[in-house]
Amino acid sequence: MRKQLGIGALVIASGLVLAGCSAGDGDQSGGGGDGAELVIWTDAEREPAIRAAAEAFEEESGATVTLVQKNFEDLRNDFTAQVPTGEGPDITVGAHDWLGALVTAGVVDTIDIGAAAEEFEQVSLDAFTYDGQLYALPYSLETVALVQNTALVGTEAPATWDEMIQRGIDAGAERPVVINTAGETGDAYTMYGLQTSFGAPVFVQDETGSYTNEVGMSGAPGEAFATWLHENGSAGTGYLSTTIDYDINNELFNSGQAAYTVQGPWAISSFADVDVAVNPIPSAGGETAAPFVGVQGFYLSSQSDNALLANEFLVNYLATEDAQRALYEADPRIPAFSTLAEEVASDPVIAGFLASSQNGVPMPSIPEMGSVWDFWNAAETQIINGADPATTWSSMITELEGSLAG
């Protein structure tokens, strides 16, 4: 569903090795390059960009880089299964929300990117940080933002939810805003920026930015958000409705029936009939709306016999503007590399999503996150449908904390 937001893919001739290779083959010292082999797992989209960096690395280090192409959806499970056997790669591309499970399984190692860290958006580094340690080199960002119909409400960003609603009403839109709730399933992911504007994060972050397993959306801030959901649901204004799924949301906005929506860059291609502007999500609760940010990057195997060499490849060959540009051109997502992000943000649509991500927070990668969604989505759906906000939210917190404790 992602829209290709950038220029055409960079075409680089490459020979792709499709057979699996062990990360254990090569220089046992983990340092020198001559005779050593690095095995990197990637998907088809990013292979050409990685190949370009690998060829330069091979020439300058004397090492061999073997690329193994896999379906992205298979990478996580295959990596977790094969690393302990010594048959996994030295490096794999992957998503940041895998991190907690990969650390728990003991299959990833920390990396040291030194001064190169200054080149990356902070939220991308935070996303790959676990217990204060960095575990991957980031390269792309993804988040939701406020998308608005410029013919109805112009391009200016509303600062607050109430201001946004009033602008939509003044424009004569049938609906001031439409937001996907995945129908009766609930969609706490899309709602999260609005929730954090009440100071109610799903989990508490420590001083390093790492998530703890302490639920952060309990108490008065969480109940204030729940009250807001109720006031804007079926028992109140009706701006939020569990009749809205992803496709209905996009059709209502694309047809001009809604002035605003909250969506990600993957949905922009669905709005072919509307001139859009993209801005950060407005605050509903008085604090900055901080949506979830998804990050992709490159993990280092805990079983790599060439860990120092692999770290050198990440820092000196992938954490460069040329390599990051090639990755962007091969698979256009918002770059995590700040200089490149600012460059591609000359496109105002990309600029809006970048600004939203700069306000955002990484979606928690801790294993406990998997226990949250069902409780959380269900509570939001019930409240939007008219259930008592305080008791419903409080019950959700109690059930969630009980599940986490168990």
C-alpha cells in the first residue's frame, strides 16, 4: 500500500547469490578483511542498493560479500531460527518492532556507529535502542500524519483538534474529519498521536528512551483521552465511528466528503481525486501529538564470526549519504539520514510526513507490546460506541496489567 514517493529506482547491475551461506565462514578473528565473507540477507527491493555498497567494500577490504535474497515477510522467522545454528547471515535488513523478540531470542548483537549517529534522525536511533544499547543501523521512517483536502481547508496546519473540526465545518464538508477505526476491530495505532497529546503513552520510556514494561496510559491522562473518545463517538459528536474501515476512510476522503483524515504515506495513492497537504497531527489534549514511528534498518547477528568487519560495513559503507540515497531510490521511504530527509522533503507531502515523524515516538519493540493490541483496540471501540469511558478504560488497564504480570 505504500506510494512510491521518490524518484525512480537506481539501476545497478549485480550478480545475486541465491543460495544460503553460513555467517560462520571466514576470518575467525572477526577483524581483517582478506579471505573473510560477510553474508547479508535482503529483499529484492533493497538488493541493488546494498550490492553497490558491497562492491565498494569488497574492493577496499578484500572481503567477500554474499547477498541472499528473501521475501521480507520470511526474514524475521528465518533469522531467529537459523542464527543459533550458525547458518544465518552476518547482517539482515529488518523492522525495528522485531527488536524485542530478537534480543530475547539472543540472535542480535549491539553495534557501534560512533559519530555517524549524528547523521540520523533521533527517533530512528531510539527505535533500535533496547536497554540503552543500539542494535541496528536505521535507514527509513514511516508514520501517519494529518492529510487535508486543500480545496476545502487549504494547506495551513491546524494546531488543535477543535481548530481542525471548525475549519472542516466552515468549509461545508459533510464530515470535518474521517479516521479509520478498522471498523469494530479498533485501530489504536492510528489513534495514538491523539492519545499521546493527553500525555498517555502506552508504555513508559526510561531516561535512555528505551521502553519499560510499565503501562503508561493509566490514571488521569488515560481517562481524559477515554473521555475525549466518548465525546467524539456515537454518544457525542459522532466524528469517530466504528463504521469506518480503511477502504471506507479513503473513499470518504477521496470523494471530498471529509476535509481531513489521518493516514500514512502508503495511502496517498488512494487520493488521486484530491489535492492534498500533509501536516503533523493536531493536539486534542494539549500536548504534542506523537504518533507511532516505524523504522527499518540493518541488524547484526550475535553469532557472526566477523562482527567487527560487519560493523565496519554498516558504519563506513551503509551509514553514508551515497548508500542511504541508493536505498531511498531503490525503495522510497522517508530517509532516516537527516541530510537526505531534508533534501527529499522539498516535496511538501514528504515534508509533512517527516515533520510528523519528528514529533513521533518509536512503536514499542518490547515483547510485551504483543499483549496490548487486543485489550486496547477493544476498549477504544467500546468507548466510541458509547460505553462509559472511565470504567471501560480502567478495566482495560487492569486486564492488560494482569496479562503482563501473568
